[in-house]
Amino acid sequence: MSYCGPFPSDYRNALSEHWYDKIVDEHIAYTKGQGFSEFMASKALARKWQQDGLPTDDFSTENGVFVTRGLRWALNIDPQIQANKWIKKMCDDLVVADVKDADYLKRMEHAITKGQTILLQDVGETLDPTLDNVLQRSLIQHGKRWAVKFGQNEIDYNLKFQLYITTRLPNPHYTPEISTKVNVVNFIVVESGLEEQCLGIVVKAETPQLEVQKNEKLTAITKGKEEILKLEDQILARLNDDKINLLEDEELVQ
């Protein structure tokens, strides 16, 4: 989460293998075969991302985790605009702001105060200093109210606010200062992901009914997984409630 976002899949895998070797050398307990994506996001959630347009390869799923689970807002290197399309489909009532628009800072300010989700797209190698406190989440608390310094002004900060950032630059050079403010995520299409995407296009063109069946199955599986997770949460909640005796709970037994 902290180090691998900017790198391609080969480097991420090599780095992970080096870490595992070090873990073994230091006799640190760990779970063999534990995948990063599976640990940080459920399979049901990953399928939901794929339905929203995220490619199905492991590299893209890792990126999905980086974007949605990171403690810093994600800046996505996205020359093929796959992350851009995925975010637009994933987020309801998304506000889109382009840095080339004259009023994009006003849109940002409105989204921050109203608690909206905003996509800031097509950024360059530098980010407007006006956004520094927002990117670093340098919040100010006034009683029950939160605020943030936005340029020269202090504005209300709604905790529901969400920010996504994308750039179409294929090989941007970001300074260490920017890397400390945002989570840089490399969304450049890799060979394995391109193969899977091309296969999907061919299947859709030659046998479109198979593509329809696949999407229907994925939707059914996703809903089933979500229902299982809800039931598991209900069982854990009941176990945590000292007032409920599971052996006498007829509703749970049924």
C-alpha cells in the first residue's frame, strides 16, 4: 500500500518476493499463499469493480485496492483512461472537474463543503498549491464542525468528501513532495491485462451470448457473496450480544 503503487507488476512481484524472503530469514510468522488483493478486498468487491469496468487481471485488482483503501487520495497514472472510466462508473453522483476548466477550483470547493465525490482529471506533473491542505487532510476542528484551509480561505469540510485524481501522461515525473501528499498508482496497461481484455472483446464480438451469460453469472455470484457477508456480520453481531443466547434464538435457527 505504501510503496508499490507507482511501479509496474513485474517490479511489484519482485519486491514482494524479496520481502517474503526477508520474513523467512527473520523467522516472522506469515500465511503462505496469502494474496495482497484477497486480504485487502473481498472477491465480491473485486467482481463489483470488474462489473464497473476495472480490468480482471491481478495488477488492476491491486490498483483497485490502492485507490479505495489507501490513507491518501490516489493520483492515477492513466494514459489509457481505464481508471477514469472505472471511477466514473463506480461512483454515483460523481462530480467531474478538469484542470483545464477555469472554474475547477470552485467545483472542488463546492464538493468539499457538500461532501460530494469528485474526479479531478487530466492533471499535469504539478498540482495546484491551493489543494495542499485538502490532499494532506490538514483539517481544523471547531467544536463539531470540521474545516480546511483552501487557498487563502478557510472552508467547511464535509467528512463524506471523496477525491480521485487521474492523469493521461504516460510517464510523468512527480517530485517526492507530491508523492508524500497523494498515493501515486500506476494504471498503465500491462501485457497480461491487455491479453485478457482482448480476449473479452473477441468473445463479445464472435459469441455475444457468452458475454451476456458471463455478466449474468458474475452479477449473481456478486450478490450471493454480498448476502453471505451480511449473514456473517449478523451472526457475529449476535455472538457479540451477551443478551442473546444462540441456542434459544429461533429466528437465527430458522
